[in-house]
Amino acid sequence: MPGSFSPCVAFTGLWLTLLVVTPVNGQYEAAPKSVISLQPPWTTFLEGEAVTLACYRFGFYSPQKIKWYKERKILRQFQDRPTLVVHKSGDYGCQADSLPPSMHVHLEFSKDSLVLQAPPTVFKGDSVVLRCHAKESIEAKTLKFSKNGQDLKLPHQNSELHIHNANQQHNGQYKCTVKKWLSSFSSNTVRVQVQELFPYPVLTARPSQPIDGSPVTLTCQTQLPAQRSNAQLQFCFFRNSQLLGSGCSSSSEFRIPAIWTEESTRYWCKAETMNSQAGKQSTLFTIPVQRASADFQTRIIPASKLVFEGQLLLLSCSVKRVPGPLTLSWYKRDMLNKETKLPKSSEAEFKISKVNISDAGEYYCEANNSRRSFVSGAVPITVRVPVSQPALTLSMGKTQALEGDLITLHCQSQRGSPCILYEFYYENVSLGNSSTLSGEGASFNFSMSTERSGNYYCTADNGLGAQRSEAIRISIFDMKKNRSVSVVAGMIGGLLIMAVGGFLFYYWFSRKAGGKPASDDSRSPSDSEPQEPTYYNVPACIELQPVYSNDSKEDVIYTEVRRTQPRQKRAVQESESPRSRCQMAEKN
């Protein structure tokens, strides 16, 4: 009796190919090789029986030219004839057109009267048929199947043993026995080893290190054997225990539109047959999501970060390496570190038609993809303001000074970007300069002398154009000239006093000689009541005091003479005349 046959062929739709597989449309199928098939799908037969071999191109296309091999030697060549009928034991193979040869299959034609026919390979979940085949008809009541030497109790006795949903429990050595009269016939032994239909799947991600917010494709990789390359599988993808998508599908790939850092968690997949009788899941897989690093590109018009007041300022922002859709916004950080979102800035460009000093600060762009924000580096904008016309002022408040007086000139512009350089001039000759970062201006001190009388002015310059102040004329106060004027004025005043005094003396002498004034008699004093002569209308002496008034705009000093009323006295000594009193006043 022959032993167990070589498991080299398939049965019932089993196509033999090389065990080289590649993914095609999400499924893993055989590489382009020649394919050989058998009909009926057994590898053991009784002597005298025949089996038909068929050769195809990959994809089950009929070839135009076929070569048949036996024991790895060319047996036959056919044109447009894909089949070959054989009756003898041996190793057979074929080659379709120019494709590589197929696998070789061993066929056994036994001389025994009883054989057990079985498929060469059994996969988990298969429905397996073991057939007890004899030259003569077999009565069911005389047939028994055994496994590992133990008779199997079957509900129905017939020539076929059916195994449904094969698994590892069905592994073992099978044979069949037929009792006829007093004789017993046993078949060859067939070893059944249930194999996995496919290995455990492996979950991979593409790209392997996706960027935060970018899409990623998961692939559940497994491999079907060549004998079952036509089997259909379905794939399921999970994040932790949550099923992704709408459920399982025939595609071995699943696309995540956007994956985030916080989703760098446990993923796994499951591959199973369409009837779910065979299924396996991958190990847990963590996707190393890299936090996105936005690549900002900012453009400035004008190209310099130094902008003059009144100029156009245009800022534009573009972002790379950040998944969209993106919303762009512009922000400004002022000198006090206060941040402000700029109005109407939710776009790539921000425009200021005319820049002023308040627009100075740091500008930055923010990109938001509804999940996370990305901020660009700050763009410092400096606004330069030209200086305004400076004002020149004097510390003493007047334009005339005495010889040796200390003069302070102060020059200040109300507007202008620092640093401002102030320079002082006398008659177009520079006296010196001073620079300042503050807005308080600059000062220049000098001692006044006759040689320094003249026009003074200052300039202010911050590099954006110098500005000149109005000129101020400063002169020396001439004491000699002022004294001569005072003497002349004093002489005129003295002559005036003498004239007035002479008139008064004449008036007084007329009264003393008995003359009567042109007045009413009733108003004269009584003779019995003598009194000292008292003068009400004209004072005994009018003191004239010179008062000096100086106009800063002229060099001449004028003298003003004022009259002051002396105090009245009850008694006046006759020996003291008004003339002597005025003279004394003059002397004084």
C-alpha cells in the first residue's frame, strides 16, 4: 500500500503558483507566474484513471504558447492548447508564453484497490472533503474512517468525510478501511495539517512619521498563499477600541484626513475572511506624530524695516508645512508689550496707506487651521519722523544784556525721531552742537561781550533733513551812552524847576506887598486871628524826580520827570525860602 502523497497540488478552484505575492488594488495576489490546475482536484488516483492539467497566464488568461514539463524536462509544446491529459505518476509543470514556469505538482497513480483522496493543503476555515475511493463499489456499512488509529463515529456512513470550518483540532493522520466478507482493506494514510490562511497582519503608517495635522494612510499588511490567492479578505481599522470609518471593507488601506499629536495613540487592524470564519488582528501600533513646525515667509514693502512717516507699509504672510485650510491674522505688539489684533487683517496681507508714529512696533502673523495656531517671528517696524522747525529761546527772556552776562540758548523741535543733533550758530558760524535721544532739546551757554552782539540761530537734524530756527538778535547794553542822555535830561529838568520856582516866588512876593489875588474877600483870614501864610494851590517847593525808562527795542534811554507833592507844614520859617528848598532838592 502506498504511503501518504506529496502535498503539491490543489483542489476545487485551487491554482498553483509560486509563493511570491505583491499588493494589487489593496489585495495581495500572486506575482505574474504561470499557473497550473488539476481536474479532478486530487493528486492520488487509481491506476488507469486520468487527470487533466490546465496551464494559464497570470490572471487566468489563455496563453498562445504552452510548454509542458515532466521531471523538469520538456514534455510537449502546444500552440493555443492549454490542457494536457496525463495517466502516469510524476512531477508535472508548465510555462505560459514567456512567463516563468509554474510550480511542479506530483501525481500518484496507485495500483492498490483502495485510496484515500485528500487536498494537498488545508487552511483554517476551509471545508475539507476526504474521499475513500476504490476500484469496486463500496457499501457504506462496510466503510470506516479513522484518525490517529481511532475509529471516527460519524452520523452518516458514506465514502466521503466532511470537515467544516477546519482548525487545529482537525490535525492528524487519516485513513479509511473497508471490510468485505472476511477480508479488510485499508487505504493510504493522509496527514492533515491545518495551516493559517494568512499570517497575522502588520499595521503600518504612510508616512511613518506624519506631521501634526497632515493626512496619513494606514495599511493592514498580510499575505495570502498562492493556492488561495483568489480568496477575498476584509479589513477593519481601530483606534484604541473605536472602529474607524464606516466599518470593515475589502480595502487593506484606510486614510485618516488629519492626524494630531494628541492622537498618537494605539492603532490596530483586523483581517478576516468574508464569512468571518478566519480572522486575525495586528499588534498595537503607536503612530509617532511630529508636531508641525510652520515655515512662515513674510514680505515687507518697503523692503527695509525702517519706514518714514507718510509712507505705504504692506506686510504679507505665507505659510508652508502646515495643513490647511488656514486662517491668517496679523497682530501688533507695541513698545509696552501690549498685543492687539489688527482689524481687517484676516488675510495674507496687511496694509497701512500712510504710516504715522503710532504704527511703530512688532508685527507678527498667526496661522490657524481650526485645530491649532502657529505664530510667525516678529517683524519690528521703526517709523522715522523728520524733525520740525526748532524754536530758539533765551534764558533771560530779553535780547539786551550787560557785558559779562551769562547767556543760555535753548533749541528744541516739537517733533522728530531720535537721535536729534542740535547745532548753534552766531552769524553763520557754528558755536557747537549737542545730540539727544529725548525730546527736551539742547542748550548752549556763553558769556556776553561786545564782540558777541549779533544774530543767533540753531538747527535740528535727525538724518531726515535739517531744519533751521528763526534768528534772534542779541545786543550789549551801552552804559556810557545812557549816562550822557541822563545828564542832558537832568539839565532840562533843572531849568524847568527853576522856571516854576521863579513863577511861584513872584506870586508869593506880590501877595506879601499887599496885592490881592483875584478872589473873594470873604475867603481871606480875619485880622484878629493872624496865621502863617499857607499855600494850597502851589506848593512851597515842587520836587522833580527823574524816573528812567528803558525800551528794550531801542538803544536810547529816555528820562521821565514826575512831580511829587511835599508834605504840608503848619509853620514855615520865614528865613527859609522856597528857592532854598528847591536848591536843596536839586543838590540832593
